[in-house]
Amino acid sequence: MLAKVLNHIIFVFSFVILISSCRDEQIDNPTDPGKISPVKGFDAEVTLQWYKLFLEVDRFAPGYRPPAAARMLGYVGLAAYEAVVPGMPDFKSIAYRYEQLTLPALETKKEYHWPTVLNSVYYHSFKKYFPHIAPIYEDKINAMGARFLSTYGLKISQDIMERSELRGLAIADAFYDWSASDPLGHYGFKNPQPSDYTAPKGPGKWQATPPDFGKALFPYWGKVRPFALRNDELLGRPYQYYVGEFSEDAKSQFHRQAMEVYAITTPLVLSRQWVGEFWSDDIYEQTFESSARWISIANQVIEEHKSDLETAVFLNAKLGMALADAAIAVWNTKYTYNVERPVSYINRLIDPAWKPTLNNPVNGLKGVTPSFPAYPSDHSGFGGAGAGILNTFYGKDYSMTDKSHALRTEFNGLPRTFNSFDDMAKENAVSRIYLGVHFRMDTDEGLELGYKAAEKVNSLPWKN
């Protein structure tokens, strides 16, 4: 711990010489003790910019596919909230709810600059959770931390800056240590497709799918520690709730769900393909992944709505935790029921030449299916979680145009306009049927689990 503090102090003081040479000229009235605004008094810039950087790093971070990314968002979001909640009079810490999480005490009757605290939390968290990224992204993380440190250093006194920086570091360390006490989740990104997992065989059971026949992705993720869901709430309804027992009979409900996928994708309809590609976020190194999509949406709303810092911090804490819990519940349900993908059923019983309409422009593969069981849909789970949280901040009738992929050229990323977050979640869900990678039952149960995760996070005792 001492080494960490010393290294951090060196990082802080690397800017002190630069800042002190012009502080006297640029600050006529340095902040007086007791005069610093609460968190609500600041704009959301520091949180917004760090979460925009997350979307860029997430795209190229090895192993950070949907559940691992969602988990990181949960830890970083809650860490940021706990770091500055003393400056949020209407809110309280929820850290007491989590065993093995011990947070450093705030120095009483001392001033903190909350944006500097947050910059430190984000900087040190990103450095910790992304230890394996390419140097270009390490440089961007360093540059972001330095940028805010130097900017704020011209506005506040040196002792407040150092105190705020060290609080952010201490909170980031505490949450990272707590994360490490859940090793399955903490180290999951290092081995997302473990070779020791063998998919169970049998009628209707998932097996690796063409064209790449990838190993099962995160088969043990259902055992990761949740934030708000209880362990007995991590398993969705059996797929039989929707279709009865698995059947290859042409008159069965299961067969009808497969025929729906086949009919929707044959022939390919461009308007549906647009929806499918718009929400896809499936391809590593092409875009950020599907859980991060709701961070992109939240960023746009925060910016459009000109939300204050308190709102942005609280929103990202709840959103990250809900996405993390939705991922655990979805993956736990996937590998409990192990339902095969549409491509397996359709090729075997309906059309051996049929392919999904999801393509990978990075490696050139056509007709791709994600490498894990079908039921339920993780995209749908993240959609329910995202909408369930955003509704509580901006209302159920918030209209917005999603520009997440407006500049993409390798697929139709043109913005789409929606009347509500729920409409976005529903289109996100049905997009998986349009691409031929999910059955209707997958999307319905995914939405159910996502909304449930959001409900549980929303019901935590956040307020005084």
C-alpha cells in the first residue's frame, strides 16, 4: 500500500511544478475551506469523458466481452459513487451491504474537490482493470488522467488537490481488492473460453456453431458475485415456460419458434438487417460490446440533458450494477438450460443451407452465431437493465436519437429515433431474431431478467 501511495504522489507532483508557476496568476480567490460546492454543483464532464474513453478501450480490450465488461462497469460505477457520496446530501453509502468491502474514512472537516476525486477513481480503476491493453490505450488513459489533473490543479489549492487525489486512489484500491475476493469474475477476462468446459450433449442442447465453432464463452459466469440480485434470483424461468418441452415435431411450439426465425430472415429484408446491425455490437474490435451499448446511450442522454455530476455518478453506478447483475443471471440461465442456437435446429430440420445474417467484417466470416447457448438473449438482458435504470432518471417517455454508430461505414449505423428507453430495449431484443441468432423465447426471457436486475438495483437504499 505504501508503494502505491508513493507512486501516486509522484504522479500528482509531476504536475505541481507546471501548475504552481501559473496558479497565482490564474486564481485570484483560491477556494476557501467550507466553500466548495457539493457534487451537484459541478458539471458531468469528468464522468462523461471517462465513460466515453471506456467505450473506446472496451472495443479493443482482450477478454472484455459482454459479462466481463458489465462487471467492471459495476465496480467502477459504485466506486465512483462511494468516493463522492459524502458530497451528495440526499444520498448515503451502501458499502455496508457488501462483505469484504472496507472503505477508507473521509477526513472530517477537510475540503475535497469532487471532480478531482472522481478523476482519480477513474484513472486508477482503468489502470487496474485494463492491465493488458495495447500501449496506445494505456497512453490515452494516462493522458485523460493528466488532463483533468492539470485542469483542476489551476482551480483549487494544492492541499485540496492532493487530498482529493489520494481519496480517489484509496477508494479505487479498496474496490479493486474487493473485486479480487471474487476471483471467478475478477480474472474472468483472462480466460473467457476455458478449455476445461465440455458442453452437455443431448436433444436440443447447445454445441459449437459454424462457421468458426468457437468454444463456450464464459461458461461459469453464473457463479460470479452479484451486486443486488440474491443468489436464488440468478436463474430465469425454464425455456419450457414459453414452448413446452424440446421437440423436433413440425407442430410443436419449439419448431414454430424456429420457423419464425427462418421466415424473418428468408429472404433477407434490408430494413430488418439495419435494425439487426444497428444493435449488434457482437464483433470484437469492430465496436464496443453489447453491455457497453447502454453506456453509449447514457452518455448521449447525459450530454443532451446537461445532467449535473451528481446525476451522472448516480446513474452510472446504478447502470453498471444492473448490467453486471443482468449478465450473471443471463449467463447462469444460459448454461443451466443449454438450449441450442437457431442455426443448429434450422440446419438439421428445416434448411441445411440456411445461415444467420450476422457477419464479421473484421475476419471475413459470414453467418456468425455467438459462441454460447441461445436461451436467454444477453442483448435483451442488457436492454431491460439499461431501460429499467434510465427510466428512473429521465422518465418512461424520453425521446432520443441513438447515434452510437453514426460514423460507421462497414454496416448501416445510421441513427435511429425512439420514443422511450423501453422501445429501445424491445427493438434491441427483436434485432437478435432479425439476425437469426436467437429465438423469440430468448429475447422475452432476456428482457425479463434485465428488468428484474434493474428493479433490484433501483430498490437498494440509496437515499437518506
